[in-house]
Amino acid sequence: MTEEEIAAIAAKHRMTRFPNLALTRERLSRKAKAEPKFRFYTLYGRVMDEETLRCAWRCVRKAKKAPGVDGVACEDIERSKGGVEGFLASIQAELKAKTYRASPVRRVYIKKANGKLRPLGIPTVKDRVVQTAVKLVIEPIFEADFHDCSFGFRPNRGAQDAAERIAEKVKEGNALVYDADLSSYFDTIPHDKLLSALEMRIADGSVLKLIRQWLKACAREPNGVMVKPKGRGTPQGGVISPLLSNIYLHWFETIATLTAKAMGQAMAIVRYADDFVLLAKKWAAGFLGRVEGILEGRMGLTVNREKTKVLDLNAERSSLSFLGYEFRRARDRLFGTGRRYLHFGPSAKSVKRVCRKVHEHTHSRNVLLPVGLVVKRVNKVLKGWGAFYSVGYPSRVFRKVNHYVLRRMARFLNRKSQRYYRLKFADSYYGELAYYGLHRLAWADVRRTRN
């Protein structure tokens, strides 16, 4: 293989600094695609390879996550005796001697929009490095199997792609929607069934043993109590958990597709992690019941029927909320035709959330901060939010958010003194804030950024 070909493969896998690892991943991917039933049995050596561990460390360091139960952060490892080199060498030695043991995860709870708490399990830095190393090796194998309908936690795919796929299917006439909600999906995945799904492709017992360790690891609650997983769940917060969750729901997609074919049901699936919708022109009698039977009976999951919805997007005032996007039929008023078209863009809840963040940064408690620093913080919020909603028809909502930001920033400026703020660089607040570099949301700008 020529140097140019190797460089192209490394660029494809976004691993220009780790060409040998990129080549390994490419070979695994090609083998998996060529032989869909092949079980890989020599993976452990690739996991503990020096280049794999170096790449894994780089990924973990870049993520900047909180420390685990041992309280050790990446910065502590860099400052320690031996530094990163010594840390990776000790991991490699443990893997070679097969003395590596997973530590408990640190349980933390984050508040959700509905006020409930979502449990996260934070592994130690060492566990995160080993999990990342395993993920780097097995991901291309399962990526070769994954269906085109899944978009979450996959290379070169995102929520925008999922939103565009839904819009595409609805425009084709698939306006009937089954919007599923799985209760605590990550915490309820059955270990035995997940491992069976892994064993469909992996025959390397040493790699499977590592994954079993992470699945069986206890969680230390904030009060210090250790809780066992009891044969279910892969903790959110673990590096490998998103991949494992995709592997498991891949089999739901497969079984649901085969069931639909057997029942004469034409339908499409669009999935992002554990959020998914089924779209069709009409439902075959009993099909949706069969789908829920697959999820709860065969997969061992729980369908939240209070949040699961069956919609018809052709009906008046019917709308679908998915990944923060709202899909609904709207009437064309721009060209005066009055025809209904599919409109999708940021949902009302998403708009409230971004405005709440802007409000926090421009609150009176921050009045002593320099204007430039506050503008920088607000810009970070706006750019990230705008990039997420870079598809669909967000222009009207963008204008609304821009107007809100301008009002909040003007109020912030006026609070910085006992009298009204005196404009220094322009004749209006708009010009003044433009001088400070305040970002304004624009649909064309985010589209260029994404492309």
C-alpha cells in the first residue's frame, strides 16, 4: 500500500497521527462488510497496542470529563511521576498480564428539563482509556453491520441527518408516525442479551471479558453506598456505552424490519440512540402491537406508553417533536399559494432553553464582568445552538432569538452603571454589540459551517 493510500485511509478515519490504527480499523471494516457472519477472534492484541492506547488517551483527554471514584483527573496524570507515558505503560502491562480490573463508576445525577434526575456513571480515567481502546477496535466491525436508519453516536452522522431523513420520508407520503419512548433505556439493557449480540461478531474471549467487567461494575452513589447493576444497564457516562446501546437496538431494527415484511407493512425507521420513530402511509392491523411486543418481550425493554404517541402529520395542528426539532404542516404564505408544506425547525422548548441560557449569562449577578467576556459566553451558546439547528426552516425562530439576545444585552449594558449606558462605538445598541462581536444567528451561515 502506498503512502498516499495510507494517508487517505488515516484521513478517512480522522487519525492522521495514528496511521497504523487507521489501517487496522479499515481492514476490520472491510472484513466485516465482506463476511457478515464472520466472528473476530484476534482483537485483544490490537486493544493493548501502544498506538491504540495513545489514541485512546488523546480522545479521553480531549473530552475533559470529570474524574471517577479515585478522584484522579487527566491533569493529575500529566503532572504525576512518569506522566502520560508511564500511565499508558502501566495500563498496557495490566492488559498484557490480564490483571486489569474495572473500578466502580461514580454516580452523579443531572437535572432534566422535566425536573427529574438522570443518573450518570462516571468511570475512572484509566477505565475510560481502556474502554476507548476497545471501542476504537470493535467500532468498525459493528459499523459495517449497522443500518442506514440510525444516526446517534456514529461517525459522520448527527441529529441534523436524522431530522432531514424524517422530513424526506414524510414528504414521500409517510405521514403516520409512531413516536416511541423507552423508559430508562441505558439502565435497562439486559446484560445477557447484549452479550449475545456482541458474540454474534466477537469471538475473542478477552475482549468480551473486559466488556463484562464494565457491565458488572458497581456504582458508588453520592452518599457512598455501592449499588450493583443486577444484570441490567450500561451506565450513561461510560465511553463504550453509546456503542453498546447502538449494537443492541440494531437488532430491534432488524427484527422490526423482518416483522414488517412478513406482515406486508411498508414503513421506515429513523433512530437516534434510544429515540426512534416509525413512519408509514398506513398501519397494518396489529403491527404496532407487534413492535411493542418485540421491545418488551424479545428485547426486555420498557415502553413508556404515556409518552409514546401515534400521530398523523397530515392532520390539522398535529406536530412531532424529535431531538429538539418540531415537524408540522404549515401553509405557504410567502408566495401566496396557501399550499401546505412540511415545516421543521427548533421546537418551542428548545427556544426556551437557549433563551434561559442567555438570560443566565446576562443576569445582574454578572454585571461586573467585562462586556467582551459576557459576549464571548453568549456567542458560545448561540453558535452551538445555531449549528445544531442548521437544517429545516429555522430563520423565523433565529430572528426571534436574536431579538431576545439584543434586548438582554442592552439591559445588561444599562445595568453596568447607575445611569443608562452611553454608546461608545456606534449610534445604536445593535451597532455597539456588533463592535463587541456579538454573534447573530443566520440560517445561511450555519448551513455553510455545516457543509
